[in-house]
Amino acid sequence: MKPLSHIIETCLYVDDLAAAEHFYSEVLGLELFSKEAGKFVFYKMTEAMLLIFDPRASDGAAHELPDHGATGPGHICFRMDDAEFPAWREQLAKHGVAVEMEFTWPNGARSLYFRDPAGNSLELAPWRIWDAENAP
């Protein structure tokens, strides 16, 4: 069997789905795939899905799937090209999103850290932040 190579879906949990939908659609420009009021908003990306749930609606009583969820802020790093760094900084500022940190990795790659309306930690960075010299 081959090693696993991709993550198909990633989940975040929020207490205000309308605020999350506005943020992920309007600020980050993600493509809305599906939504159900009071339960979730799903976003389709090139080769992955971002699932955003209200944690109160993701217990086993609400559906057939196993319980899942988290409390407290989660983290996602979205991939961007190095050249897009200034444009993303400008996009966030235009929408009043504070950049929590700009970090430069040992190989010169840069990350932007900021929060969504629910307090989840989001990062924008090029794939090369995980070059061998940066590995923990």
C-alpha cells in the first residue's frame, strides 16, 4: 500500500456560521459548495474540502456519522505563492482583518497569521515552508 499523500477534508468549528460564511467567501474568496443553516458551510478547493461546522450540530445524535468536533481555536495553513504575499496582506487589511504575525522561516519563506471571526488561527504560506531545512 502507498503512503497517504493528501488530506481530502479539514474541519473547523465556529459558533456563528453566518459570520464564517461571510469571512471565508468574501475575505478569503473560497467557493461555497454547500450549506445548511445551523449546521455547516462547506467550501470546495482545488483538491480538498474545508468543512465548517457549528459544534453543537456535529454530535452523533444529529446524524449517522461518528461524533467529531473540537473546542477552542483550530489551525489551518492555506497554500499561497510567494509572489502573492503582498496582495494577501492588502486583501486582509481591506477587510479589516488584523495580521497577528508575519513570520520568516529559515529558508526565506514567509507566513501570514490571522484569525477568523471564531478565533481559529489561519496561516497563508508557500509549500516550501516544509522544505527539509525547516522540518522540526
